[in-house]
Amino acid sequence: LVKDSGGNAYHRFDPSMLRYREKRRERLRELHSAIARDEFVLHYQPQLNMATGEIIGAEALIRWQHPQQGLLSPAEFLPVVTGSDLEAPMGRWVVREAFRQCSQWHQAGLNLKVSVNISAHHLMTPDFPEFLAAELATHPGLSPQSITLEVLESTALDDTRRAGNVIEACRAMGFEIALDDFGTGYSSLAYFRSLPIDLIKIDKSFVRNLLDNDNDRAIVESVVFLAKRFNRPVLAEGVETAAHARLLKDIGCDYIQGYGVARPMAPGRFTQWLAQWHKNPQRQTRPLLWEP
Ligand code: C2E
Ligand code: MG
Ligand code: MG
Ligand code: MG
């Protein structure tokens, strides 16, 4: 029984908190069976090299084909997964599926890189590099250079040394490493010095208002400048318009990814889209299909 003492005293029993916990537990149960029933899918979003007009690869983004609620985006289930005992199993599923897809594309003659998001907890599981090696070995034709591991900037924040060691081990095996959501952490600059990184992905929050916010523009320019100084390529996320793309190209950004190029797509649609892209004769000079 909960006694309401009135005034400013807080309730020891908060029914809304209980409902929240119940919902969360229920969601976790559903997610456990989702793995067993193979209800997750990866969608792919192209990454464009602005200098050549070529699609260099695609980022794999998880979706949950929920039996009643339809296709759910990560925002609707990742918060529940993060920190739970599902984080590593889901991470392993994503890696396996992305490797399988990349390998299949290569066999079909599509020379694409596939980027895979790796959560902090999954990266730090003790046998992570061994897991990658074992998965790689199941696809004899698959080169680790074709796989980019996207690690959140914040992942390395807690324990830079240990994260650095794991990242270095993966890199020694030939995998490429991208620093995702760059600029949202607290000590972004330090990563240039301490971490072995192949690609910097500027967070979309800096890109969104690039055209009319001088501060955001200054930040993007500085990140690009630093990346060049350290011989690292830069990709801008969340590029929605041709005007954004043009400005980013002027600033010296190498690659872009965003709805302006294409939304994340199911694998079948992605390859159709790519075939159309290759047919566009102007893609060298005007890389964005929708550019006037
Ligand atoms: P992220 O890795 O930074 O991925 C980029 C997110 O931005 C994706 O959201 C993508 O759909 C969205 N996006 C792409 N272009 C645009 C654009 O032009 N405008 C806007 N507003 N958004 C754009 P999504 O797919 O909902 O994923 C959200 C986040 O969930 C990802 O951010 C990533 O952190 C996480 N995530 C997605 N898939 C996986 C996965 O397989 N494993 C793990 N650990 N995390 C994942
Ligand atoms: Mg990512
Ligand atoms: Mg990102
Ligand atoms: Mg993000």
C-alpha cells in the first residue's frame, strides 16, 4: 500500500515507473523471440564519393520487422537492447548478416564496402576480434578491407586505452574503422591523437543547419581541416539537399551519406537503386541524381 503523505514528500511507489518497467520487460521478451524468429533485417544506405560520383559502399542499419507493429526503426528498440543481455547477441547477428550480404554482393560482381555499427558493449566483449575472424573465415572470398566497423565516438570515451587496443586488433586484421557521430563526444580532438581511425563521420546534427548556422559551419570546416591534417578521409552524415552537398564539397569533405542521396533501403531495392545510379551518365560531373 502506498501512503500519500502529501506536501513535497515523494512517492516511494510510482505507478508510471512500474508501467515503464513492465513495458520494457515485455519489449525485451519480444526482442528475445525476435532473434529466434529471425525478425531483424538490415537496410542499406549508400555512401557517395563526391570527387568521383561513385558509391563506395553502404551502411547497414538494423530494422525490426515486428509481426504486428510493422517495420520498426532502431529508436524504437535499441534503447531497450542497450545494456541488456541482448546487446551482444544482436550485435553478432548484425555482423553475420552484414558479412553474408557483403560476400554475396562481391560474388555478384558488386564491389561494395559494407559499414557495420558496433555497440560499445559488443566491441568490448572479450572475444570480439576472434569472433570477427571466425565470421570472416566462413566467407572465403570476403576481404576484411570490404568491411568498415563504425564505432561511436562515445564508445571509446569511458575506457580509451582498452577500446583502442580492441580497435587496433581489428584493424591489424584488415578491417577499417570509422568514428561515428563525430563531434558529439566530450573530447573529440583527443581521438585524432590516440585512436587508429580510417574514417571520420561528422554527426548529422552539425550538418543539418550547415547552410545558415555559422557555428555549425565553423565546426564542420575545422573537423575537415583536422582530418586532412591527419590524412584521414571525412564523411558527412545526414546530407538532405544538393545545397548541403555542394557546400560540403567546397569545404573539402570527401564522402556524403543522407536522404539527399538515398534513404536506407532493403537489399533488393538497394541493388536496383545502384543499377539506376550506374546508368546515370552525369554522375561524374553532377553526382547527385536530383541535382538540377
Ligand atoms: P548512425 O549509425 O549514426 O546512422 C545514421 C542514422 O541517420 C540512421 O538512422 C539513418 O537512417 C539516419 N539518416 C541517414 N540519412 C539521413 C538524413 O539525411 N537525415 C536524417 N534526419 N537522418 C538520416 P537509423 O537507421 O534510425 O539508426 C539510428 C542509429 O541506430 C544509428 O545511427 C546507429 O547508432 C544505431 N544503429 C542502427 N543500426 C544499428 C546496428 O545494426 N547496430 C547498432 N549497434 N546500432 C545500430
Ligand atoms: Mg553508423
Ligand atoms: Mg552516425
Ligand atoms: Mg547516430
